[in-house]
Amino acid sequence: MYRASTKEIEVTVDPYYLDEQSDPDDSRYVWGYTVVITNNSKQAVTLVNRYWHITDQNGVVDEVSGPGVVGEQPHLRPGDSYEYSSGCPLDTPSGMMFGHYEMETDTGEVFTVDIPAFSLDSPGLARVLN
């Protein structure tokens, strides 16, 4: 599990390989990931926008941004958590993702919350450390 905290908003990510949706013979590798966002601050916040930076094994970058997550813009009161799952296909057997959420407090303050960088590795993939 990967974890980051910004302004007392904690984001954890748990990625997993989706073998049943992947087809290595066709260069299709798919991961799911579960995100939990916990508001440990004293203010209510709304997740307004998301930004993802996705890099495959060959260094090809895809950037994804837009309103909310999975069609929602969750409002989190102090102490609340919000969990969702999504997925990411790649043309290579490994990659990485990171990003941020744009949050807005009930008083109108807008700030970004880091999404921790996490790796997308196919099962059985030989790892090479540089």
C-alpha cells in the first residue's frame, strides 16, 4: 500500500494486477487500484478535480484530468473517508502512476492533495534496479 498526506488529507493507494482483463500476447496489461481518502483535518472538503500522470515501461506518458473521481465529487467532513476503485491499462508489463486531487474547503479555499507514486508491475516480472 502507498500513502501520502497533504494538509491532513491522507491518500492511500492499493494497486493490483487484473489478469482476467490483461492479454500479454496483445500487449494489454491492466491494473486496478483502490484509493482511500481520509479527512483528518478540522474542515470539510470536496474533491473537485483529479490529475493522473501515468508512465509506462518505455517512458510513454499519459496525463488524465477531469472533475471528481468515478463520476463523483465526494464531500468529506472531518473524520470521513471515501473509497473508490478504478483501473489503468498499459501497453507494457509495468509502469507507474502519481497525481493529485484538487480539494475545496466549505469556505472556498482550494488546494492540491498529493496522490502517492505507485508502481504497476505484472506478476512474475523480473525487476531491474538501477
